[in-house]
Amino acid sequence: RLENILNTGPKKKGAAILVLALVLMAAAGILIARNHGGADTGIIGGSDGPTSIYVSKNNGKIIKDLYDSRQQYVGNASGVGKILSLLPFAPEMTREKMELQTEKQPYGLIIYGRSQQVEPDRDELMKNSYLLFCLIDNLGYTEYVINDGEPVRFERAELEKNLVQPFTAYNRNWEQFSAFYASLMQDEATDLETATAQ
């Protein structure tokens, strides 16, 4: 009778094997998800749906510094200046000065600079505008005046149409912003000029 209560006989191995199999399947699923990303991890919508993202460890410090520099108001000149100093402008471009337009909405940021290129790289300026709109909550437009040429302007509302969520959704936490940054900086995955034209 005591043997029936304590079940001192050989243990069933089926339950242990089932638990081990479930653990291995969960681990494999996590590895696959980390290596390939999911369709719902996209940031910028394309003609074939959201773009998958991957965050490089090499960009970790840049992304963290940018995220830590977030501003509520474009009127904070030192905060906006810090963000500009961290943005990934092309090496051939030199920023000379900035102007903050804070008298009436939409609030704006005008960036003056010099470039060795005759025409400014619109894709590069657009990527930086995406980052600026994500990092400065009340920024309504960006304008770039390169080599005293015609201004290149980007409106927050226009670029936001290309996103899966509003800009403010991507600066709520470091992980969201990191994914946003990685999506923008993928050379082969996203053509921002094409995305804007859609």
C-alpha cells in the first residue's frame, strides 16, 4: 500500500521528454525571430509591407546618445544643438549654424551648411529629418540650406505618413528608438525616396 502512495516504481520519462522538447522549440523560435525579424517589426511601410529591422551592436552607442538627447521642445537650443552634433551627416558636409523658428506653429529648424557635392544628398537629409522629428516632439518641419542654395524642406506630417506609427511612438523607449534608427540606416532594405513618393 505504501508503494502505491509513494510511487516508488520506475518514473515515466514521457513528461520529462515533453518538457525538454518544449524548451528546445521555444529556444529555436527565439533564435529564429532574433535573426530574421518579423513582419510586424517594421517601421517604414513600403510597397510590399513594413520593413524588417536588425540593430547592429556597432551603432549601440550612437543610438543611445541620440535617444538620451530627446527634447520636448524645439526651442531648447542647446538640446537641439546636441542632437545635430550626433546626427549621421555625410563626411563631406559641414554644418555652419542653425535657426529655430518658434514664434508660430509649425515650429521649425533651419540648418545651414556646406557640402563638397553640388547638389545636397536628399536621402541623407531626409533620414536626418526622420530622426529629428522622432527626437524633438514639437518639431513641425526641417529645412536645409546647403551652399547657399535653395532650401530643402521636410514636413513632419508628410514624412509621418510613411510610418507604421506616429513619430512619438518611436521615442517612448530605447528599444523602439533603436529599431527606428536601424530601419532608417539600412542601405539595402529601405529606399526612403521611394517610400516618400508613395
